[in-house]
Amino acid sequence: MNGVGPGARVRRAGIVYLTLLAVGTTGALLVAPRLEDPASVLAALLPTWAGAYLAWSAYRADRVEAAVTPSPAEAADRLADAVRRQWEAEAAARRLADPYPLPVAWRGTSRDLAEASDPQRLAGRDDEIADVLTRRVTARRLLVLGEPGAGKTLLLVRLVLALIERRQDGDPVPVLFPLVSWDPTALDLRTWMERRLVQDHPELGAPASGVHGERVTLARLLLERRLVLPVLDGFDELPPEMGASALHRVNEALPYGCGMVLSSRPDEYRAALRPRGAVPARLADLAGIQLLPLGARDVADYLRRDAGGPGTPAAGRWSAVTRVLGTAEPVGQALASPLMVSLARSVYNPRPQEGHERLPDPGELLRLRTRTAVEHHLLDAFLDAAYRPHAGGLTRWSATRARPALRFLARHTERGRDGAAELAWWKLRYAVPAALPQALAGVLLGVTAWLSEGLIMELTHRLTPGGVPVRWDERGGLGVVAAGICGGLTCGLVAGCAVLVLCVLAVAPDVTAALVLNRVADGISLALVGAIISGFAFGSRPGMRRLADWDRRALAAGAVAGVCYAAAFGNGCGMVSALLYGVAAAGVGADGVLADPACPAARVRWHWSLRGLSRGLLVGMLLGGSILLEGLLADVLSGGDGVEYVAPPDPLAAFWAAEQTGVVFAVSCVLVHGLRAVPVDLGTSIDSRALLANDRRTFVSCVSAAAVVGAMVIGLQGWCAVLTGSTRVWGAGAVGGPLWAFVVGLVPAVLTGLAIGIRQAAWGHYAVARCYLALRQGLPYDLMAFLADAYDRGVLRRVGAVHQFRHLELQHRLAAARGPGSGGG
């Protein structure tokens, strides 16, 4: 993909149009107060919004046309190109063809393992694997068996690349699925494959065009139309007790007629075929091959050639080892495995421009007495070899520094929450205590709101004649609402505590019990407001829960807030709104809704809908109505003392306070509902660092979009309120003129944008996780660079947007290691 696509050109035109409209409207509103008849400006602006709507509709139509979902055939072609580039890069990183592909041979399995097997017809080696599947297996259903480290994955990668090279239009795309991340008890195979496709190629998560009824993604459509050939790697890596059920699941998802490739160790597959106390499962019309041990001559030639060729000093060091290849000696048995041969060449053979003098001698392998000892020694020594300095290059991490980090990551993948033995940066949040992100988000939003509200009002007080001094002990409430939107009641209460501490410090030592109780009640009430906004903004449709399902914590919080108001004011003011918020949050509100993205976002777009607008209006009327009710009942609740507690006692002033409060919260609800994440384009890089950068830009886009839209709408209604006689703008005196309304409107808009960004983007959770793991577990702070470095060194492999250990045996060895050393040998 090059140049600027249609979608980008249309998006740029839309941004320019909205900018010109906003600048023109703002200029007109600023000039209006200087005219004799300000209302004429409003009358002149109203007709322009009809044209603005028509232009906006045309812009949206162009956006839709520019972003047409590709057809299944086009999506398959693009998927094939992405898979080819992915595995070509992986093959280069793992040096699969350097100096040449390691020879791999096989024979046909017996028919008790695969009913369509033909031992004579299926035998072959190396690049014949593509012919075996496409020409010798009629149903294109192949089982690949091999012992640990026998080269199953290596052979499957070669098969995928060979099939893509031969692929014609309309042929299925071979996609390698590592089964280690599948939980057969939680998901059927087809749904899991769909999710893996969307995770590794997010564009396939878009709705398929021309499909009626329920929402169908492109990934599912490709699977249903058999435009994807599943290459299922690592059936043996599933828990043994799941083997039989997993085989049943495979048979259900890929019945007779569906092409597939499945790899496994022989013993685990045989155990799944004959489960104890369960119905045996068999895959229909399946042919099978079993990988053979490497030949002694093939191994010797390969090791010498990789060392520089026969006759070189480095190749001569292998003489003692090559004499025992093919015998019963432990080293001879271990080096019959492609994995062990690959590790041995990495440990003992020099790289280009590297001498062999400082490298360990391969003869040390002869001193080990068992095959297991040889394998463990090679696995342990591999890290030292992988992290030895490159010739002429900088080494950022040594083996001593890298080993503890890799051990933690290995243990983390061993007991991963979702059962996936993979390293995805957006899933590292599961290694952090669940309450920590919510607490940090609450503190961030509370402190940000307290500072921004106070500083803006302090600036206005100093620059505006007759400005009212700032009450720092009344600031920060908007941050509590934003925290409630971001993470529900818990997050909002944490923000309330942060704001309470700042307010107390601002007036210390003149702290009173009434002040503390008032701020506690405000914090609880505003946290409930945030939960209410979340409940209306998310979900298929807002509706009252059944009484038995009401959130009792919200009811209790509303009651506590009411009691605190009564104790602070000495009357009933505040109790009506507090109880109303508690009931609404218990029946409709959402709690604990921090983002849990299936994959990172590339950008956000505005999702306009009448449903979102109606939800915003409902929120505005509910929350604004509570303020109006407090104002109308102020004389009754306060005993007629004429003091303003929660809302002004004057009916007209209470109306304006309710209107402006309702608008602010309605705009927040519309923004939360309307700003949606968009998956990254399949044609772009799926490198994890690129996804992190995209996700970080999504966060900034959320804040920027919410700030512009929210400030314009909230500022416009504040300007109109002042123009029509109101003496206050969002709880403050309107002494700053019309421009003050837009400045004040920027504060709730930015805070709402921060809340949306934290919800929509996974970058914030990753930032918390990497800081926590760097402090508590000793992981490198620049974790992305560490993973990329481990991938370049061959310790990790990359599957789509996630990393996995190069081999499961290496992961198990690191996870089981203890102490600061290599884990023993």
C-alpha cells in the first residue's frame, strides 16, 4: 500500500470542513456580544447548520464508499500476502535456510492412527510435503506426527510457504494456528480460529458485506467458505486430559470435506484416540505421516557446512562428535533431533565475522551421560550463545540480564490466564494486580481534574476584572465523574479519595468536619454519576435490571452519600440527588468496565447514531433533573435559610444550573458512546511495536476528538446561557465573557476524552504493567525492545502480533529453572 488512499483523502476533507465550521461559528459567537442585537447572530447561524448537516451526510457517504469491506476473494488474497510475508520473515529470523534447510524425511503412519494412510505412497522428504498434501492425499487432510524437536513446526512453515507459492485464485490460504493457545473447554475450534485471525490480522474483524442476518466477520466468512486451510500445530501441547475432547472439537469444526493439517507427538495423539472411559474420536478421511530421525551423515554435513565447510578449523572441532552420530551414545541420540541440531550449531558454531577460539568445544557434549542431560545442556547453553556479542554490534542485554526476565515470561505464559502460551503486550495486564490499573486511573483523573479546574479558574480570576477568588477546596469533581466513566464505582471512589486529600491540603490547617463530609459525599455521588453514564453509553440498550440483579454496592453508596450530606449541612440538602444516583446506578449503571481489548486499536472514528444521541439526552434529563429537583426543594430541605448547598434555591438559577449540568453529562455520554476503535489495516505491519504505536495514537485521538467536540458543544450552550441572562457558567460566575464558556467547557471535554482513551486503548494498561513488572520482577523497562531483541536472537518467534518461545521445550526449561544460574544441566 502506498500513497494516500481514498479513505485518507475523505477523512482529511472532513477534518478541514469541521475545522472551518468550528472557526467560523466561534468567531461569530465572539463578535455577537459587541453588536446591538446579539440574537441576530444566532438567527443567522441557525440556517447554516442545515447546510452543515447535508455536507456532513455527504461526507459520511463518501467515508462509507471509501471504506467498502473487501470481498471474500479479495480478503483471501490479502491474507495470503500477509501470511507469506509473516513466515518469510520468521524463516529468515530463525535461519531456516542458512546454510540450507535441514533435511527432514518421513514415512506414512499406520492406519490405526490415520485411516487414509498409505505408508508407501506418502513417504518423502523436504519440499515434497506440498505434493503429499495436494496430490497424494485426496481429501487434503493430513496428520504430521513427530517426537519432541523432530521438526514438525519447521516442516509446517515450509508447507505454508510452498502452498502460498502455488496458490491460484480461489484456492484456500494456508494459515498456521498454534494450538497451545486454544482451550477446547471454553471455545469451539472455529470460533477460536476466527479470534486468532482477527487478532493477527485485525482487518478481518470487519463485518462482511452482503451477509444478512447476524453480524459475521470477514474471518468467519473465510472459514465458512473454506478459503482458509487450517494448519493446526501442536496438538500435543494441549493438556493431556483435554486430548479426547479437543479431537472431538476438531472433528466437529472440520468434518469430512474440509482440508486441514494437524501436527502432534505420536503418544499424545494415540492417547486422544483411545481415551479411558470415553467414546473414541477419529478424524474422517485423514492421512498421516511420521517424521524420521535425522540421518548421521545429514547431521554431520550440516554442522560442518554451518561451521564454514569441511577443512576449516571450526568444522574440525566436530570430529569427535560426528564419529558417534547414529550410535547409542547420548549425544548421538540427542543430535538426531532437528531442534537439538539447531541449538548445537547456535552454541558451538561461529557467526559471520566471529572466530571460534572463544566458543565452547563441542567435545564437551561427549561427557554427558544421558540424552536428557545433553538436551538440557543445549537448552541452557543456547541463551549464552544467543546473547553473546555480535561482531561490530552493540549488545544491550547480556545473557545474565536476559535470563531472569525470560524466566518470568516463561512462567507467565505457562500459567497464562487465557491458557495461551504467548506473549502479547496488551495481555501483560494480567500479570498486574487487578485493582492497580483502576486505582492509578482514578488517581490520575482526580489529580488532573483538580489541577486543571483550579488553574483555569485561577487564571481567569487574575486576568478578569472583578473575578471571584478560586475555592481550591471545591475543585476536582469532574475527575471523579471521568473516573466513574472509565472504571466504574471503584475507580470513581479512588478518584474521590485523591480529590479529598488535595482539597484538605489546599485549606490546611483550616480543615473542618463539614468540609471533609461534604467532599466525601460529593465524591461518592459523582462516582455514581460516572457509573450511570457508563451504563447508558455501553451495552446493546440501556434498561433497568431486575430488582434481584441490582448493584447493592451502588445503593449503599447512595445512602452513605446522603448521610454525609446531612451531617455536613445539618439539613436534608443533597440527600435527594444522592439517593436518586444510587438507585439509578444500581439499576442501570455499569461497573468494572475497564477495557479488555481482543487486540490493539489503530485509530478511532466517530460512530454517529440516534441511539447514542437519545442515550445522551436521557442521561442529561436524569442528572440535570436531579439538580433542578434539589433547587426546587431547597427551601423545604434547608429550612428556608436561603443558602446554596447543592443547587441554587432560586427556581430560575436552579433551571440554568440543571440545564448546564445536564448538557455536560449528556455530551460525555454521547462521546463515550460515539468514539469507537477501528482495527488496523491488514495491509499494514502487524509488528507488535507498530501496533503499540497505533494504539498510543488512538489514545491521543480520543482525547483530542473529545476535547474539540465537547468544548464546542458545552461552550456553545454556556454562551447561550449567558446571552439569555444566566449569571453562571457550569457552576462559576460568568465574569469572563463568552470566551470563558468555551474555556470552562474544555475541562470536562478533556477529562471525558481521557476516560474514553483509557477504556478504548490498551496502551495505558501496558504502561502500568511494564512499570510494575520492571519494579517488582526486574523486567527491562523497555520491554518491547527486549522482546524484539530476543526475537532477533532466535529466542522467541513471532506469530502474527504476538511472541512465543522458539520451542515449547525451551519455555518449559526456563519456567522450571531456579536460582540465578542457568538452571542446571
